[in-house]
Amino acid sequence: MALFQPFRALGLITDAVPFAVQRRGAATFVTVYNTEKLRLILVGPQLKHAISALACKGDLTFAACRGTIVECRRVHRSGEYRGGHVGDILQLLVLGDRLLSLGADRRLLVWRIGQYAAPEVSIQLADDFTPTCLAHPDTYLNKVVVGSEEGRLQLWNFSTRRMLFEFAGWGVPVRCIAPSPALDVVGVGLADGRAVLHNLRYDEAVMTLHNASGVGTNADRFLTGSEAQAAALAAGGAVTSISFRTGAGVPLMAAGGGAGVVTVWNLEQRRLHTLIRDAHDGPLVSLHFFPGEPLLMSAGRDNALTHWVFDATDGAARLLRFRSGHAAPPTVVRHYSTGKLLLSAGQDRAFRAFSTIQDAQSRELSQHHTQARAKRLKIEEAELKLPPVLALDACDVRERDWSNVITAHEGDTRAYVWRLQKYALGEWVLFPPAKQLAGAKESQVTTVCLSRCGNFGFVGSESGRVDRYNMQSGLHRGSYCRDAKVMQQAIQRSAPGVPAPKELLESPGVTAHDGPVRGVCTDSCNRLVATAGADGYVRVWDFKGRGLRAEIRVGAPVARVAHHAGTGLMAAACEDHVIRMYDLEAARLVRQFRGHGAAITDMQVSEDCRWLLSASLDGTVRCWDIPGARVLQVMRMGAPVTSLSLGPAQDLLATSHVGKRGVYLWANQMLFGSGADIVPSEEPVRVRLPDITSSGSGPGATAADAAQQAQQERADLAAMLRQTRGGGAAAAAAGEGGSSEEDDEEMADAEGAELRQLREQQHADHSSSSSDDESEGDGAAARQQGGSGASADGELDPAKAAAAAAAYAARDAAGAPQPLTPQLVTLSMLPRTQWQNLVHLDTIKARNKPVEPPKKPAAAPFFLPTLAGVDGGRNPVFDFAAAPGAAEGGDGAEAADPELAAKAATAWGDEDDADEADEQPGSEAMEDDPEGGSGEEGGGAGGAAARRRAAAGRVLRTAARAEHSQLVRLLHACGRSGDWTSLVAHLRALPPTAVDAEIRGMQVLEGAPEEELEDVSLLLQFLEEETASNRNFEFVQALLKVTLDVHGDVIAAHAELAERAQRTQQRLAASWRRLDGLLQSVRCMVGFLGNLQA
């Protein structure tokens, strides 16, 4: 088992796949984003391979992975369409209940949605026709237009499998096709940058727009000779996306391509309407005009999704909202403060803050209006941004007072400060004054550090200088040098424009190191400052006096450092791939860690100073045990890690990777998993990269990886069972002896169902581990031998694991989990809101109470029958099925159908009085139906007449109405049989409001007869027996709380009910004493072990 398991990924917005858009009611959704605020709504499962196309319909989302189409219903995989394509799928299109897929194998397939076995229609295109895209023109029933690399178009009727017409085309590849609001006209994007509006009915071009991709400037039309040829070559960008505006207003068409520029054309005047420069920092992927709105949405390969609104008087587009991540892979990642915020910087020159709690709170730190300045200066925004960040440090102590983040940038001789409270660049730029340089040239900043008090910033440079600055004022507060006298002489002998003598400037005493400074750190009390350089020395300085206190010869050039301020330990990663740890107080070496085979990219010491995490270009992340001076685990996390950061709570590890634009979070299994299953080993453990939410199969996984993944899941499941059952399930499975083949198959099916349930519901451990994990499983099994059912070689028997999984997944007839042992308290596994909202329903209703009183609905005619219900008085539901019978009834109720009369009586509240009349001795209904049923069944017309006679006094009878509720009927039926399964299933299926209404409907009024107390007694009996069975524990507690709130007065007033409630309380007290004893035992053991460690 890996020490860190994939949790989620941050900053992944879009990629090279065009988005899918659908409108549901008044809201519009883009694949998984709500377009109103661009908030992430749903995230589907992680797929094995990269997605090449998307489509959606209702709750269904279709994703093409190689030759397979995966169907997901909201967040769960619901099916796969296989066997249709032998190559990659280029595009998906949903038309009604059919799904069309166009593949690189020159096949056009039509699938019936929900039928996964085989396509309904298969069309094989000609060998000289290489498809690229398809579209469905409006009003063209069962027809699609297919574009090709050869530049031709084909119109197909997929219902009859017949090609209707082939268009000659333009001789250049077709990159996109979009239907226009005008009938018979489609927009075609070509590889040479043209956008053509083509009429399909007459096969003629309506309009040709040159350079629609926005790459060039059309200068070739005004130049001649070689200049015109060069301009034409510069304008050769393909049009990859087209969208048309609909509704009122100017008819517009938006087009874009590889330049990241959106060109908007006025189709009525046949001219360029506006140009959105720098819409994206990468090639454009997709464009979409929202129907009937002046709103354009664009997505690019720069990992950004943007909304543009056309509401300006000059017709120009205005940026409305956007959602973006890093356009290039991040290179530096650091946790900030308590770990809820992540600071990251990448090659895209952006400095971002990601929230680990709410992704919508992530943002890019401002660099002083670079977009407006670039527009004013008519240059690219990237030219005004700071260079990529090389190093950063942050401190939250002075967050409210002044800048609290300091950064060093690639090729820059100055350090910059940031004010994180305002998410903006700070006031000061840190660089040494010219007098302090003594005429020496400024050099590139290589490392930065902030003191733990947040008052001072330290900057190390390529020349070996280490300078100190005040963060509040930005003033220079001295430098650290080996010989202060030599430095003072150099300063005194220099003047503006006159440098100090060369022998003084080249003297070793004027700098802290003879070469680049690789790391600077300070202790927690502002007593010591430690620096490490490429000259192979670690030097310790006095913080205030800036004098040299100690010098340590490392023996190899230092590449980077990691420091723990509380203990004064500093780890130095050297160029010989060895990590050396020093005690700065004693100025001596205390640990050495060997094992990396390539350059070390980043390190960090955990908050408790027990772990040292290091990442290397050899593709591994190693966790070192500092007290034990050994490696705890070696992990391969996909691509090599460029930067890592462990949160202050040691719960989440954040990493950035080579070629990956996201920031990936990993969960510490020492906190969230089973620490006993993590065996120290130097054998690499393979774990895959996280997706946006949690784990799944990583891209590029092989069959061997899948097999190892299944094996790892079985091992983790067995470990979980050992924790929860103490090895009892595995021991029982071991004692069953030889089972039949049928039993083995059943257990295997149960195991597969359990594993699927763990994947879909809990998003648990889905790691793709290599064969090296076997040693880990051997160690875990060896610790559990004798009672765990493990085999002699340390591997868990699949049959026994299946039996354990089946026992763990067992459900009773009500759908509730069965207790693993009678002594265990078992939860209901219901959604938390289902039982928690039941307890706080009154608070929720008070909070959601409308400000204005509800308006009385318009009165319905008395002759329209309605159906009874909980809210029938507020929202009447008309019985349309009974309406024709009422119309044919002639003269009113005398000729009405008995069933219709019963429904009408129910709707108007006459049923209670009618039942009361029917139950009176001597009535006709009583004679026909000895059980006192309604006249609807046994009374016929006499029952209807009795209802009419009793309708004169409509009095609400709560107890009589409760007898007809489903809850009361199930209470009586289950009480007679002694089995409460059907009642539990009924209550589990009801929403909280319905459960509350059912229990309140049983309320007994003052002066009620003794027979009406039987319902409450049965309810208390049900709660008592369910409490004793230890099943549905939290759900039963919620039911008991509502019951006592509603019927507490009645229970206290009757001795029999109070006695039954007292027995329930005693059973609850016994369960709590047992649970509290276990908690106290664990608490004492943890406290004892903690005192030993202290």
C-alpha cells in the first residue's frame, strides 16, 4: 500500500477536446460547469485512456476513449459502447435518442442510446475520403454532413445508409463544420485560414472570409513579390471552431484557430465586426454562442474557459467571466498558512493561489493591470509579466500588515514581494543599493527566504551575495559577508560611477559564498541564519550581527536545501544525489540519505520533523524516516515531480509534475488509511496521478496495471476487514474447507460487486500498482498470519477474500447493511442529509421561511376531482382519469361512479366522516364489511349515500386519518408478524419531510380513547427492537428524537408508554457504555504512546 494515495487535482479546466454544451431549464451546462458562474458541478470517473471527444444529453455524458464510447450518468459509469471502431473516435454527435460517432477508421456509426451491444447503423466511407468532422444541418432529418482531409463534403442519410450528395470542396482540409441559423447554410472552417458559408441546397458558396483564424493580417493582398509570399505564409492558420449568434441583434459569426485570436464577423455587412486579441494564450479549441444571448464562450489549450459579452456601443467584446489554470506546467508549489491555500508558479509567468477546499476561490495574483497596459502599448501581455518563478517563500504572521510573500524569478536580478491579502504584487522591489554593491554588477537572484516573524526577507544571488531587507519598508538592512572589514573598505573606496578596486571586489570576504547561493533559511527565534552554496559549504551566521558563526564543509556542491525552523535541522541536497542533514546549532552532520539516482528537484521536512520528502528526476518520491535514518517508502507518481509541499497538518501532499499543468493532491494514508499496511521498503510503489476529484484508472494504464490494481484492491479490502472484524471473516472463510465451484463463482461475483461499490461510492484506493507491491502485501499478510486466513506465501486467498467481501457487502431485505457481528453497531449507510435533516427539520423550515406570505391559489371548480396528499390543500392535483366519468354522470352525484365518489370525498375531507358513519352499528356498510372498511369496497351506492349523509359535519379526526397512512398499516402488520423489515425499507425510502409528516400524523389529541394509543406503543416497540439489534444506528436515533418531540407529552402521561420508552433508554445506555469504554481505551493507549514519544 502506498503511503500517499491520489486525492484530487487542482487547476485542470480544459484541454484539447472541444466542450459539450446543453441547456437544462433556465441553466446552461458545459460538460460539468454551470455557465452562470462557471462553477464545477460534477466530475465523472477517471478513464483508462485520454478522451478524444465529448457529447451529452440530459444526465448522460458520452466520452470517446480510443475506439470505445463510455457513457456516464452524472458521476457514475453506466455503460460502454464497444466493438464499433478500430481506431480513435474523432467526433460524437447526439441526435434525439441516437448517438453518432465518426472514427479515424473511416466509419460512421449510429448507436441507439442505452443499447451497448452493437451499433444500429454502420457506414463505411470510401478509401479516398478521410473524415475529419461532421455536423447536422437544421431541418435535415436523419442527415449529416461529413468533412474530409481532401477538402470534400459528403451529405449522408444515416437512416437509409445512402450518400445523397458529394460537394467538390476547396482542395484544402476541412477542420470544422457548424450549422448556421439560415436554412441550408453551414459554416466550414478550412486549414488555410478561410471560413466559408456554403449553401447545401444549391452547392454554392454564399460568402468566403479570408484569414478567419486571425493568424495573419491579410497583408498579402496589398503587397507584391516576395513580401506578399512571406505574408501569405504567415497567415496559414487553420480555422478550428465556428459559432453563429442567434436571436435579435446583429447577425454575427465567431471563428478562431491556432493563434488564440477570436475573429467576429458581421454577416449582414460582410465585414470584420471585431477582433478579440489574446483571447487565449494557446490554440483555440471551441466556440459557442448561447442561444438568444449576446454571449460567446471560448475554450483554448491554455487551460482556460472564457465568456465574452457583446454589450458595448462600438460592438466590441468585453470579458465577462473566466476560469483558468496554469497554461504551462507549474514548477514551484508551496502550502500557505494552515494548508487551505496552495501557492504555485509556472512557466506561463503566472503566480496563482489554489484553494484546497473550494475550487472556485482559486485565482491568479495580479501583476498590476498587465492586460490593460498591454492593450495600451499594443504588445502581448506575456511581455509585461514577470519571468517564471524560481523560488518563493511565504509567512502568514504579518499578512494583514504588509507584503508576506517573496519570490525569485528566472534571469531577474531583483526579488519581488506580494501581498496575499489583496492577491496582488506588493509595493517594493528588493535589490541592493548601488553603494552596497561597491561598483559590482547586479547578479541573478537564486534563492529567497522570509524570517518566521515576517519582518525580514533574505535574498541570495548568483554572485554569492546574501542581503537582508525589511519587508515593511523594502529597505536594505545589510548583507552577510565573511570579512566585514574588506566589505567596508570596498564600499568606502567606491563612488557613483567609480567601482572599488578589482582586488577588493574579487576578495572572498565581500560575499557569503564563492559562487551561487543555493539556499537561505532562518530559525524560529531569529538567532541564526544558514546559507548553502555551490561552493560546497554550509555557513551559519548571526542573525542580528551578521557575523560568521560556523562553517561546514559539505564535500559536494549543494543544489537546494530544506529547513525545519523548530529543531534547527537543515537538509542539503547535493549534486552527488546524496541528502545530508545538519544540526545548525551544533554545526555538524547528523544524517545522510542515499538512494536517488538523478538530480533532486525538491525537498521538504514534515511539521513534526519525523519525515523528509524528496523528489528526483529519476521519477521517484522518497519518504525518509529522520529518527530511524532509513527510507520509509519509494513511490513512482507518474511523471517526475518538479516540486512538492506537505501541508502543516501532514494530511495532504501537493506535487507538480513534468509536462502536467495541474497541481496534484495526495492523501496521507497514515492519517486516512491503515498505517499497519505500509511496510518500509526500498522497492518502488507505483501510484497513478489523481484526477479532478479522486482516484480511478490513470491514463495509459496497461492490462498488467489493471491486474495489479485489482490485486491491490483485494489486499486493501482484506486489510479493512481485518480492522473492522478482527480477522474473524477471514478466519471463518479459512474454516469452511473445500467449497463447490458454484460457491466460488458466487463469492467472486460478490467480491467484484464490492470492489465496484468501493470504486463508485467511496472513491477509495484505485492505485495502479506494479508487481513490486507483492513484497508490501507479503509483509502485511505476515503480520496477520494465524487468524487472517492468509496463505503460507503471504498472499490472501481470492476465495477467502471473496467470502470476506460478500460478508462485508451483505444487505438485508430492507437494503440496510447487516452487522458483521451482533456486538457491533452498524450504520444505515444512508446519505447524511437524510437522517441529519430529519433531526433539524424545524430549524431548516424556519430558515427557509419565505419573507412574503404565500399567495392563495385560484379556487378550482367544485366539480373537478382532486387527489389526496400531504400538500393537497396547497397544491391540488387534479384527477384527470376520473374526469370523463364525472362528465358522463348525468345529474350529479346520484349517478356518479363509487370510485369517483370515494376520491372526491377524500379530496374534500369527507372520508373520515364517511368512515365514522360506516362504522356505526346497524349501517349497511358495517354489515357488508365486518372490518369496518370504507363503503367503496363493500357498500356500493349505499356507501356513497352514507357519505353524503355524513358530509354534513366535516370534523378532522387525526387518529382516523392516521389509520389510513402507510406507516400505521406497516406498524400493525409488522407488529403482528414480529418482523420490521418492510417498515424499515419504507422509512429508508422516504425523504425527511415525509418521515416527519408520517410521525406527526399519528399525534393523539387530548381525551382520545385508549385504542388510539396502540399506534404510538407499536412505534416505540419498533424503535426499542431496532435499537437492540444495533442496525441503522444513526437513522434510528433520528427517528427516536422526532418521536419524543412529537409524542413526548402522550408518552409521559401514560405509564405503559413511559415504561416502553424507559426500556429503550436502557438499551441505548448499554450501547453507549460499551462504545464509550472502547473510546476511552483507545484514548488512554494513544496518550500512553504519546508520552513515551515525548
